[in-house]
Amino acid sequence: MKYIHYVIILIIGCFTSFFIWMYIQRANLDYNTEGTFLSLEDGVVYKEQAKEVYGILALCGLILTGVLVYKLIKK
């Protein structure tokens, strides 16, 4: 049972790292007055609102990972 907790913490930690990385990448983009960024090499339009979503997901992941690690240590 203890190994399942390790695997769950590892998976959630990886997703949290991904969301933190995406938040940082999106926060560094230069958005125009309409809140969009056009990637010339990809032809993709990024919306500024996605930055907040990635930040919220990263925060929730950090909290969940912290709670799971705390419960694992307390056992």
C-alpha cells in the first residue's frame, strides 16, 4: 500500500511540474492589447486567460502533493 502512495505522489508531482512550467512559459509571452499572442513559427494563437488556469492547476497540484507527502510522513 505504501508503494501506491509513492506512485501517486510521483504522478501528481510530474503533472504539477508540467503546469508550473506551462505557467512560466505563458507568463513570459508578450500579449497584445486583445490578450493574444501569435506564435509566428507555429502559427498558433495563445490566449492570456490560459495563464491563470495553469497557475490554478499548479497551485492545486502543489497543495495536493504537499498533503499526500505530509500524510505519508505522519504514518
